[in-house]
Amino acid sequence: MALPQDMRLKGHRTFNYIHRNSIKYHGKLMTFKVAKSNPEILLTHNLTNTSNNFRAAIAISKKVSKKAVDRNRIKRLLQEWLLTNFQEINSHKPYWLLVNLKCGDFCNDENKLLDEFQNLMFKSRLIK
């Protein structure tokens, strides 16, 4: 299950904004970049009604896995965790999240990946 359209980040200006204005949280397997939302950037995408809510993007490099199947499986796994554990009360936090996976051979260890994802979500105070 993919993230709903109103939770996704899109556009190169959005990602440039996150890279410049974010607070970074580092883990062994991934890095979180959390920035205050900037709805003006999303005006060209016609996402004005929910543009100040929480939005997320998950970026997985080819260095993690050469196979797109593996990268998509990891992305779906993290998106599913986000959808099941991110409650409605938290969805109105005006933050944008960019998740970058680091290089490593952890494709088969989903529990370790999800544990670190959850720990970084708590560390960044996006969930309680």
C-alpha cells in the first residue's frame, strides 16, 4: 500500500528546500531529514487543501540494492508502517520528512529496518 497522494512529497524544489532547511537524525541504516512545511512550494502541484499537513518521501539509492524489486519492497514496507502507526492527530503536524537509506546489506532483515525506522520516528518526535 503506497502513501496517499496527500501525504507524498513531489518536485525538485521541495527536496531542495528539505535538504537546505532540515534537522537531520542519523541511524545506522537510514537518515531522516525533517523540515517545517512550506506550502508555497506545492502551489504548482495544486495541493493547497492539505499542503500544511505532514508529508513524507522515502528515497532508496541503487547503492542499497541494484534490483528495483528490492528497493520497492523496502519502500512499501516503510510506507505501510507509516500508514498503520501514524495516527490522525499526528497528521496535522506541519512537517515534511525525507527518509534516505544508507548503503548496506539489510534487505533481508526487515525487523532491524523497521526497528530503526520506529526509533528515528520517536527520536524526531514525529510520533509519540
